[in-house]
Amino acid sequence: MLRNLRPITSLLVGTALLLLGVGLLTTLIPLRGHALGYSATMLGALTSAYYVGYFVGTFVLPPLIQRIGHIRSFAFCAACVACLVLLHALSSNPWLWLVLRLLAGVSLVGLYAIIESWLNAQADPTRRSTVFAIYMMVNLGSLAAAQQLLRIQGEPFVLFIVVALLVCAATLPVVATRQVQPTPQPAQRLELRRLFALAPSAGIGALLSGLGLGAFWGLLPVYARGLGFDLAAVGTYMSAAILGGAALQWPVGRWSDRYDRRIALAQVCALASVLALLQLVMPRWHGAMIALIFLYGGLAFSVYPIVVAHLVDHLPAEDLLAASSSVLLIYGIGSAIGPIAAGTLMSTLGPDSLFGWFALTQALLAVYAAYRYWHFDREQSTEANFRMMLRTTPAAFEMLSEAEAPTEAP
């Protein structure tokens, strides 16, 4: 383990600091917007703008990285994020915040791409899966820990300063590293029509997962705040959901390895839909809500990696990296639409409609996956295993051994 970590320690430390800041910002934006009187529709739009920026960044940032290299690009993007975060503290104009969130999405996808392509280049080919697992642990652990920073007391702008400090601190181990920078490689995308022809459950699963989780990140803190939770309780609530994702992904994934992914996907989504509906009828007791969101988060965070495992199961190795980029594109489209759609529902029907949205997206995916399973039997083209993961960039997907194209015989 230590041998795997030594070459990438500086990158992992920088990642942890960055995600502490980003995790706090992700929850802070909707909470602060709610305190400023923004409507649920506008709060959803703020998250949607972030994912639109994330999408745009996948096209505009690679040329920058190729021109000035990984280290300077990391410092450039981090400086942009820090400035954008601090601008939130200087103005309460929601339209300015929309622009800031879009630009933050552009900058952050650049940071993630730099980190993940660098990790992929530094990892020994025989240990890439181990490095990927470690990276996912750092990812989830940092996001969960970030929620507890909401306990910091002070004026409203203090938490924005904390985020900016963490983002700036993330540059220190990266800029100081002695590791050789990798050569950037352009990401190829599989034509969407072909992707849906080869693995339709993966495409629909990515879209519906994005619709649900985009709203989750952007509006769940507002829902908890509306129930009367103080900031510390909101942090605990969000941490429970993320830790549920960390704790349950592995057993759910191991279970999905034993059956057709589509039936596993249908069962996981059906149970998640039931848990979301329970939230609508159960008493508003704090302990019960924490337990319920822990279970829901564990199932909801398992959907995307099951989708990726299904993709790996049924695509030839030469198409996997291009297909992973296309699946991320579809997920990003869902993530951009989901928050504003759910926010509009919350503005029209009330806060509880957020869990109605969760139940709907999960139920639709459960029905579709079951339909595909019962009507379209098919053979697996590879012997792949489930991998614990979050939505990430194509560079991280290259660390999975299943994604490595077979070498040609001499």
C-alpha cells in the first residue's frame, strides 16, 4: 500500500484539500442562497449552471493544459476558483451567482482532469485499480468531512473564506511536487447513437442518475434547512448521505457482480424509490431521517458505478475509454437538468416534492432496467467487477484495468 501511495502522495493531499473546499462550497451555496431568499427554482438553477460549466470545461480546458502543462494549469484553475468563491461573499445578486457557478464548473473540471490524468500517469499499470480505489476513498472521505466545516461560526462570508483558503492550500503540494508531469491526451467520445445501441441501459442509467444526484447536491441542504435543521445538523445530514454512499457501494456492487447488472440496477433503484417515498410519510424525527438518508445515499451513489460496470460488461475494450466520456456527457446533461426541474417542483408543490423527484427518477430507471432485462437477454463480452466510484473525468476511468485496451501481439 505504501509503495502505491509514495509517488502520488502530493497529488492525494492536494485532492483532499481541494475536495474539502469544494464539498463545503457545494452545500454552502444553496444554504446561503436560501438565507438570501432565493426561490427553489433559482437554487436549482445555480446547481444546473455549475454542471453546464462542467460540461463546457471538458472542451475548453484541455487546450490550456496542453499549452502550459499540468502544474501551471492547476495553479491557474485553483486561483480562478478561489477568486470566484470570494466574489460570492461580495454580492448577493442571484444572476451574478449564476455566472460564478458556471465559471466555477469550468475551472473545477480542469482541476479534476489534471489530478486524475496525473494519477493515471504516475500509477504503475499493474496497480492502477488500487490507485483508483484509494482516490475514491479520498474523494468520498473529503466530501463527507467537508460537511462538518459548516459548524464554523462567524459572519456569513467566513465560510466562503474557508473554502478559498482550502482551494489555495490545495495548490501547495501540487506545485511543490518533484514528479514528472504527464503528457495530456485528448479525450475521445463514442457517438451517442452507437452508445445507446451497444449499452442502452448504461445511457439511460447515466441520464436518470444525473437527474437525481444533480438535484441531491443542489437542493438537499435546502430541504434540511427548511425542516429547521441548524447548520451543524445540515452538515451531519449531508455527511450521513455521503458516508452511506461510501459504506454501501461495495456490498451493493459485489452483489451486482453475481447477477445481470440490469436486474441489480432495477432492484437497487426500486428500493431507493421506496426509501424516498418513506421520507414523505415518516415522522420528522432527526435520528430516523439520518438513518433513512444514509440508506438512500448508499443506494443512490451505487447507481452510477453499476451503470459503468454494465458498460464495461458489454463493450469491447477498444471502445471503453471513448464510451466512458460519452456516459459522463450524458450524466452531465442529467445533472444540469435535474436541479432546475426539481427546484421548480419545490417552488410549485413544496419542499417535500424533492423526495418525490428522487422517487420518480429512481422508479423510472428501475422500470426501464427491468424491461431491458426481461425482453433483451444478452451475453457479457468481458468478465468485469464492480468498482466503487463517483462521477469523475475520463482520465480516472483509464485507471481501471478493464478499460485498458489489449496490446497487439508482436
